[in-house]
Amino acid sequence: MLFKVSSALLAGSIVFSAAVPAWADNAADKLSFKIKTGSTSAWMNGKDETIAKPYLDHGTVMVPLGLFKRAFGSQVRLEGGNVVKVMYGAHTVSMTIGSQTAWVDGRKVKLDAAPAMVSGTLMVPLRVVAEGIGAELAPGSTGAVVVSLTPSDTSVEPDDTGIDTDQGKTKIGNSYYQWSMNYPSGLLLGDSELDESIVSFGDAENTYYVEVHAIDQDVKLGADELLEKLISDAKDGGELVVDRESFPQANVPYARIISKDGDGTFWENRMYYANDRVYEVYFADLKATNYKDLKRYAGFLNSFSTGYSGSDKTVKDLSTVKNGMRHESNDDYGVSLDVPAGWNVDNGNMYYESKKGSYLKLDVSSSPKGENLEQWSEELKTWVKESFVQDAYQIVGTSPIEVSGEKGLVNEVRYNYGDGWVTEYEVMVLHNGYRYYAEYAVPEKNKEDLNKFKDLMKSIEIDFDVVSDTFGKMEEDAFLISKTKTTTKQSKAFGYKINIPQYWTANQDKFDKSPVDYQFVGGRFRIGAEKSGVLDSTVNQLKTYYAEAAKVQKDLKVEKTENITFAGVPAVSITVHQVKDGIPYSARQILFQKDDIVYTISMSLNDANATEPQKTALEQTLNSFAFTEKAK
């Protein structure tokens, strides 16, 4: 249950009513509220009120959006599930949940902290919203902030945000996830997952709250299994189950429970299995004092259907999927594109992956001075040659491409880690000193995804001014750095130093802690250090592990165990070869001790990636290890 929240949190969430509060009758008086970060107490127009705790995010005070309605009578509108508009008089502030771009009276504003849903409450940057609707901020006592506003004589008739006002609509649903249900008058859309698998809504009077989840599930679950899962989830959440029932004979078998959470709110939770998915409906009656009170919503809950009729014009479709694609964007880099519905989405890192392993990765970085597309293309080909042995890669060719109106190049390459061939398109665009790179990779088993490449590239739109306006000198592509370049790292806590190749990617690089961990294409490098350890004991444990593992893993073979001298001290080196998930690789561990610390250096390298440059980088890294004086 990703979004399900308690009644206490719901009470502090957005209220969308546009009614002017009674205390605003005297337009001559200023309206005001006073808040303090970390405090649930707010002083609003002479009254002490309870709110969700304001907090600091990147130096920005974040407050519950409902403050502006409660204190000033501002109009609040939620559009498309994630676009929030705050209106007062002639002013309009528009923000998008998760985005650091806002619009104030049509003027673009960069936010230091993005609006966010926190435990069911939408938190927004105080200063931008307050000043955007014409309010003033002033410091109060003991770190408080006072926000005051002169009531406006200008009124703007708001559109009713309840979806029931849509002409002829009596139902709500999602055509992609295939569900629909009735909705009562006054329903208002709330937050939802980026992939629409979860949607929430309530009513303007704050009397109920609903969530619908649609989760892929290959294994069919019967009504009794669904009931067992509902009860288990409720107990895990600390809820008291007061009623339960399964319906195995229903057209779509389902189960339901009624539970009471720690805040005293009654929930009716339902689960259905259909369309290779589990559908979960969570309904909170915020006014109920007994579980039987939920019977008044039985008709509404019974209307839930695990189907969607495109010909039914009474259903309002919440899905944004068009022609099997969903529009995604990253405002920081000015990039937007269409992604196949059902793919995992990470807009922050511009990484999009199918459930079968195909992926699209976008990246923006600085271009070396004077570089052209042909040079960049050759660098990428060199990277492939240095990263894969000769029979594990193919360079198919290079061809022109156009992305968002800019001419570029695309390399087509193929590589095989050992578990099957992957086709990869490497798209390169240069603009105003920046590299725009798209990497689309398709495993051989997903050949049908190759046909998506052209449509994906055509859908990409880039506002090239965003990067040049926002960034200066950016990082260059780490994986294209020469494999001979290194950075010296030192651990004062464990008394050693070592030269780490700059093209390696750090998983954990705090050298005064253990372990440190790096990865690179087809390989990994790790240093562990254990204080008060015993070398012989550690070595024997490792030998026993490999001996036992070899009995059950046919592809695991201990190739060599030898006593060596490493960094000037006696050491034991163990080399093994094995196949994991279809990928053959070699692994080596070197164990040694100095004073009271036992060190273990572990490294692995896939057979397909055991090129001379990679093996040389590993060997030089090992040779650079040296002891230093430990911190006392």
C-alpha cells in the first residue's frame, strides 16, 4: 500500500472548496497566518489551527497547500493528477508535483524545491506561492514566519474541479489498466503514480478517501487467497480487522475486509484478480464511528469493475496513454519524450526500462572543446572494443539521424556478456557545447522492441536553451575517460592508499568505512577491512564456502589457491571461475593482515569483458595498494 494514509494526515491535506471563509467578511482587515518549521501549530487570523508540519528542503520552507485556502480563501485546482494551480484575485501560481519549474502569472520561475506529496499532504514552497498570490512574508518571533495578505476586490469564477461536472460522465476509470467505477457528486482527483498504477481521490467535503491500485500479477489468486493477503497487509500496518469476507462465486472473485487504523479511521479494503493483475481498492470513511457506517457506500464500492469499455461515453478516462505510449519529461534538462506504457520510469535519471530488459537511457554532458560528431562516434566505438573481447561484440555501422530538429549520428553495435546478444543504438547530438546522448538497448529475446526505436527518437523534444541557461561546465561521460587515468584514494581509518581508475563507477567510496565498492563494464572491485579479525579464520571460512558451493554449483571451479606476498605482507590468493545467470566470469580474492586488521580485496571480471585494457587497469590498481599510517 504505497499511498494509503491515516485520517490525521488526511485532515491536513488539500481542501479544494473555493468558498470564502466567514472571517473574511471584513475586507479592510489583512488576512494572515504564522507558521514555524517542525511545528503542527499555525496561527490563522486569530485562531490556533493544526496543520501538517512545515519543513525545510534545500533552504526552502515547504508548507501544506491547504494553508492558502484556509487562511486566505484561495482557489485551488488540481489538473491531470499532478498540476496544481493556486488562484487569488488576478494572480495564478501553477506548479507540477516533482518539478522545479513553476509559473507565476505566466512568468517562468525556477524552484529550489519541488512540490511533493508527503504522507498524503501536498507540500509546496511557501515564498513562491505566497508572493505569487500577492502576500507578504515577514519574520516572526522564535523563528516563525508571518504571511499576510490584503483581501482582493477582484474575484475570478473558478471552474468546478469535481469530475462529476464533465458533461454526461457518471463513471471514472483507466483504459490502460482496465478498471472503472461509479463516483459520487463532488469527487476530486488527488495524487497518482507516474505510471497510473495507483490513483487517489476524495470529495470536497473531506468525508472519504479512495485509492485504486493495479498491480501486475502473473499467478492467479483466488478469493480466499486475496482475503488472506488483505488481512496480512492490514495486520502488518498495525490495523485492527473488524470484518472480513470473500466472494468466490462473484463474476470476478474478490475479498473485502473492514479495518480500523491507529487514528480510529475505518477502512474498507477490497482485492480482485483479473487481467493478470491484482486490483486493490482502499476506501476510508473519515466520518464513520462504527464499521457498519460504511454500508452507506456499498453501492459505490460494488460498482468497481475490472474492465473498461471504450464505447461507454459515461466513463471519464484517467489514463494519459495514447497509442500505447505515455508522455514523460525532465524539466532540468528540457527533455520530453513518449515512452511505451508499462515501462518502468525514472524521469530524474532519464532511464526507462521494459519488464523484459530493453531500456532507453538519456544523458546530457559537456562536450570536449572542438569535438565533432565523428570524433565522438569513434570514441564510443573504441569504448566497445576496449570493453568486450573480439568475439563478444560487433560494430554494425554508423548512420545519420535527426533528433528534435538537430542532425546527429547513431552507432549500431551488438555485444554479448555471455547470456545472449544485445543490439544497442547509440544516438549522438551536439548543441552549443553540450552532448545529448541516447542509448537504446534491446536483448535478442525482445526483437520486437527494435521496431520502437524510430518512434522513440521521433518523440524526443529538447528545449536546448534549458541546459545552457541552467548549467555551466558539466561532467564528461565517465565511461569514455581513458582507462589509464586514476585518482589516489586513502583510508586513514584502515591505513592504506590505492589508485582507482577514473572510469570506474563508485557504489561505495567512503574509504574510512568498510567496504569500498566500484563497478565497471563487466567487472567489480571491492576492498573490505575488518578490525580485530584473524586471517587464518577468514581464509578457512572462505575455503569452506567455496568447497560447499562447488558441490551444488556445477559451473563453479576453484582454479588456484596460493600463498603470495602482497603489499609487503603474506597473503592468500583464491581464484575461481563460475557461471551466474548465464554469464561466465572469473573472481579473485586476496586476503592479508597487518597489525589488527584483516583485509579482503575482491574482484571479478566477465569472460566477455576480459580485454587487455580492463585486465591491465585491474592489475595496476592491485599493484598501487600500499599501507600508510593509520589515524589514532
